[in-house]
Amino acid sequence: MTKRVELAIAAVIPAAGVGKRMQVAVPKQYLPLNGKTILEHSVQRISQHPLVAALWLALDKTDPYFAGTPLVNGALQRVDGGSERVHSVLNALQLIDATAYPWVLVHDAARPLVRQADITNLINGCLQAGYGGILASPVRDTMKRGQATAGRNLVAETVEREQLWHALTPQFFPTQQLREAIAQALAAGVTITDEASAMEWAGQPVLLVEGQADNIKITRPADLTLAAYFFEQQHLEQTLE
């Protein structure tokens, strides 16, 4: 999609995964949620933000499901996904003109509940700081490090939860810096789990911006039920405003 805005921000949504942990016949991003696919909700949440000027969607080359969604007629750029999420993101970044789009948002296809206010807070926080960052949620539970012993998972130690955060998306970084960080990290054989991990490896600061805990990633079957509940709660909030 393309819009005219004062600050042109690009967005990337990697959606080439198969979602094996959902234990369903179709990739999780195509499961229904409140009358639309999860992917449709995620694309809509990102593309409707007034500062997002263009969106790249990374899909598996053989994806047979995308053509059956309204997104096929949408104003977005389709790019071939890679073997892992990080490769899909890099494929998209390589097509983005960093001069036209100096900053980029990367969002999980399976996070359909991100709030516009959180996206705005992330963008404003990073622009004010002068470097990239991520939406995140503080850890509230006691954390245990596990250890597999004789076929059982045992507690190895209790990890202090102070200053521990759950990494969420979107994640927001200067386009050129992120592209170079991911490419160089992959070339060095570094495991990249999200965009922030590439920037951390490159020695760049990463801002933590607290986001709402209902910005969940749908990974397992029970998450879909929880997402439907959160969706209704968000709708209720809007009607009461």
C-alpha cells in the first residue's frame, strides 16, 4: 500500500511460516478470527497507522491461501519469504529504498491485536531517542531456567525477573541499519530470533517501549480463544470511548 505522509515509514510483515504448533491443516495466519483471517487483522492494524506509507508482505512462494483473501487486491508489495523468519524480513528489506523510507516497522503476522496507540508510542519514542526499539511487556511471573534430565524437565535455577521483558512486535529501526545488521549477522553465522537481536549483535542500542499485554502472538490452539476474547474487549473499549 502507498500513502502520502510527512514521515514515510515502511512496514514488513513476514508471513511465510507454516505454524506447526497450531496443529491445524492451514498456516496459522489464515485461521479465522472475528470474521477475518489473522493475517488480515495484522495487516490492517499496521497499514491503517497514519505514518505507515508502504507495506511489504513476505509469503511462501507456493502459498495457495493468500489468493483467497481480500488482501490479494490490496495495495501492498508481495515478496518471497525465506526458510526462516529472518530471511523473509531480509528479502523485504532488500527491496525497500532506505532514502524514501528511512525507518521500518517489522510486525509478526500472528499478532492481530496490536493497538494503534502502542504503534504511535513506539514510533515517537524511537524518533525522540534517535535509535530503534521494540514494543515489550515486563515479565510479571517468577522465571525458572529449565534443564532436561533423564527425559524430564527440571528446574535448574530461578532467574531474577527484574529488568526482564517479553519482546513483542512491531519492532522499529532505521531501514539501512537493520538491513546491514541482519545481513552481516547471517553472514557471521549468528542466530537471529528477531530484529532487535540483529541490532544488539551489531552493537546498536535498542529502546524498550512498554506495550499492552494483549498484543499476543497466536502460536498454540489455546491462543486463538484468548485472542477472540481480547478482540471483543478491545471492541468494547472503543464503544465506551
